[in-house]
Amino acid sequence: MGPRPAQLNITQEGNKVSVLLGGDELRGTLYDTYDFSMSGGQTDTTYTLRGRAVVGSADAGRASVRLVGSLISRADAAKTGCQLQEEYTADRI
């Protein structure tokens, strides 16, 4: 299913979030608890991106935000039945 990009640009509009992952758009929800879940993909491969925004201390008036979660890739079960789960951490830039 290939290497993942080093940088993802998550777009937020209200409680709706989306991201492009290798040409596939994932869409989902950001909850009041700062948890989020997005899913999408093609017929053969689907993705689920889950995580939580962890707000840290303010530096120069701006709080640091770190994302922690997992990216799950699923290949069509009828063909390969493969599932890959990758844990990640990320910083807001």
C-alpha cells in the first residue's frame, strides 16, 4: 500500500474534517473531546485516520498542538485480506 506522506494537511470546517491521502479524500468528524475520525478511499483500498489533538502549554501566546493516533489501511478482503495499522504522532505547523 506504499509509503505514507510525511505531511498531511487536515482541513477543518466546524466539526467536519478532511484530508487528502495519496489522492484519496478522507472525511470525518472532530468531536468536542478533540478526538477525530476520518475514512475514505477506493474500492480496493480504504483508509481510516483516527486521532486526538493534545493541547500543550502556550509558547509566545500560541498553544502547542500535537496529534496522536493511528492510520489503518485495508485492502479488499476478497483479493488479499490485508490490513495495516500504523501509529503516528504529529505537530501542528
